[in-house]
Amino acid sequence: MSEHPDTLEASRVDKLRRLEALGIDPWGGRFDGHWPIAEVLKLPADLPEADRPRVRIAGRIVSRRDGGRVHFLDLKDSSGEPTLRELKGEHEGTVERVPDLSSRIQVMVGQKQVGETGWAVAQLLDLGDILGVDGTFGRTRRGEPTVFADGLTILCKSLLPHPDKWGGMQDIEYRLRHRYLDLIYNPETLDRARKRVRIIRTMRRYLDDLGYLEVETPTLHAIAGGAAARPFVTHHNALDIRLYQRIALELHLKRLLVGGMEKVYEIGRVFRNEGISPRHNPEFTMMELYQAYGDYRTMMDLTEGLIVACVRSLGEGLKLPFGPRTIDFTPPWPRVAYADLFRQYVGVALDDAAAVRRAAEAAGMPAAGKHPDVLVHHLFEEKVEHHLEGPVFVYDYPASLCPLTKRKRDNPAIAERFELYVQGMELANAYTELNDPITQEETFRTQLAGLPEEESMARMDEDFLRALRHGMPPAGGLGIGVDRLVMLLTNTQTIRDVILFPLLRPEK
């Protein structure tokens, strides 16, 4: 029978006190000059003992084996990130993932080599402790690359037991609540986190190289605008005013277009007080950008180039697995009109109101009192989206669904908007931006009509309209859900696994 966690913690606290009695700080401090373990493993390991290179490493103890006058530890650090290399020969110019360099190394602690105090320290070590080691690098008689320690430095004592090697981290709920342990003991979690960093870094580099300026806009808004979503509400005590956490980045970025910043983008957190699902988290990361003198077709080209750059940054080619399927990101991507897809999968024309109503009723959707375009939207979600394996651009949406979008000149019932779908999931949304303040006010009023007064969206953003009246250049705008992009590029089926700390119910 295993010991109770409280007993294990008490044992660790006792070891901490014994370290202190030896005059050793159990919380460590500065430890200069240590090598990444991955770099140590590149050193020659087969030299005679007298010629072994001296090394200094630091890491977490993830395994220990005690034996008489010699102990063996496994130390782990975060230096094992895969690198990219260019292939030569027939595949010249492409990149591949170099096999992961181990970030884990064996340490041999001998009583004679580490001295009396070092040996006393060795007896007080536990799994999860962070340790500094000085010594030489070579191989054991069994051929294992090993640091032969002659000095030990406690850098942090772990007071709670870590999960065991074989179990412990199998429960998904446990892993999400203990993400710090998940990162230590599940290499795929750390790999996803690193890939996310690389993807966002690539987005920034790509846009910076095109002359876009990265900006920061307010997280707290007096009016929640830019999307039809329920906000989180808070209160500013000093000003005694109600504020909302932003539900979109759009309206402040457009103000910057008015101010003469012709290419702007922001990568930031957005908050929506709505449901949780494999594709939705109440706080998520958006990338929004706006380009003066562009339109939604400009944004299609940009979106394709940006996402392909992110795919290439992972070094795994343009065909990536996603569950049992493979996503082929090879450009160019198909571009299909919304109306054509609607007719293909719903079986009626989207501008035939009577037929749309019959189709909705046949699908079991309440149709009484609903605008035909609302039914069109629901039918598209129900009947069309799951067919869009993509990547595919769906363009030219019903105008009533797009209050911030410019209408087509030859057909005002259609808005110049596209959405990018991959594996039935909306990944990007883009418009030819509406810069006509008169039409914008009219669409706002239509959108807000009938909403109860307490709803935040029932308030008109008069300052945004005032900005438009000063003149915003024609522009294209784009939003990409960063979390969903990371899901697709890392073969992850739930958004919770690409957000380091997703929202969870309170722990019981």
C-alpha cells in the first residue's frame, strides 16, 4: 500500500529541515555557467576517464535509483527542442524535423566523489527536486551517457510528491488542473506549447516583414462592440462606471486606420461569456489586422500566405495529420461562393425565402418569426459546415449577417466577406470593411433593434461612428483564431490542450 500524500509531504519537509541543519539553503539561488543537457549530450562520451570534459548542469530529478555507495539520478531540463535543417539532394530547399535531442541525462553520485556533505545531500533528494550538478561527462560500463558528479547543489526542494512513472498523469482532468506537472511528464504537452510559440512568432515575423505595425488596444471597454457576443461585466470603482472585457479587437484597430496607421495588427486575448466546448473557451487569442486600400480578396491572399508560413515553420511539410485525416495546406486553396455551397448542401437558393423556411422546418428548426437570413445562417451551420474539410475560402455572405462589412456594388444583398474553413471549423473571418458612416449607423440600429436595454450590445458606439465620419480609408480586415490554428497544426482535438491554462470548473 502506498503512503498517504500527507505522510509523503511530511517526509519531504523533514528532509528540508535536515538540509537546513547542514547549513544548506533548500531553495537554492543563482547557478551560473550550467550547460543545457542537450548540449552536454553532444560532447564526446568515449574519452578516457582522465580526459573527460567537465560539465555543469541543472535540472529536475525525474528518476532515482539508490544502490549502496552509488546513486543514479535522471535529470531533465527543457533543452531538447527539435531543430530544423535544410535537406540536400533531390529534396533541397525543404526542411524536416531532426529527431528530438534528449533533455534527460543520467547522473552518477558516488559517496567518494561528492564527499561527506554531498553524500548527505544525496540521501535527502526526492523526485521533483531541482538539482545542480558539477562533474565530468562520459559513459558507464553499460554504455550509458552519464555525468559523474563530484559536486551537488540543491536548487529547490519539492515538498509535494510527483506522479509516478507509469500512472499519475493519465487522467485528463488531473493534467489540466496540474498543467505544470503535465508539462514535466508529458512530452507532447511541452511540444504543443513550443509549437504554439513558434506559430505566433511566425505570424509576427510575417506581418512585420510586410510592414504591419503591432499595436495594443484596450482590454476594458465602455461599450462591448465589434461582435455579437455576451461580454464579461466588471465595475470601475474610482469612476463608478460599468465596463466590459473586450469581445473583439476590431473597433479600436479601425480607429487607428482613421488616424493614419495604414497597416496594423494585434494578437491579444478576447473574452466572451459563453459556453465551453472542444472548440470554445471563454477567453481565447485572436489575431486581427487591417490594411488600408485593400479588400477581402487582398485578405484571402494574405491569409493563405500567413498560414502556409506557420505550417512551414513546424518543418513537417504542408500535409499535416488531424485525427484520422490529413490536411493538405498546399496553395492555392479553393474559393467557393456561400450561395453555391448553400444550394449544393441545403438544396435551395438562399434568396428564396419560402424555400429557406421550408428547409428549416424540415430540419427541425423553429422558423416562426425569424428573418430568412437568420434561418440561412442556421442551415449553413447545420447542413454545410461539416462538409468543408478545406482549407477552403467561403466568400460573399448574406449582407444582413455582416453589419460591419461593405456590400457588393452590383448586389447590396451580398457582403464582401469570407470565412476560411478547415476540417469543418471556422478558422479565419475577413471583410471588405464598411467605411461609410451613414450606412454603418443604419446597420447598427438594425442590429440593435429589439434588444433589451440591459444588453450591452443595445448601446451604440457613438465614438466609433464619429471616427468614421472623420474618414476611414477603404480597407480589408482579417481575424484568425490563434487557438484553433494551433489545434489544426498540432493535431489537437480540443482547444483546452492548446491553451496552457484553460478555464475549469472550481475544484471540489
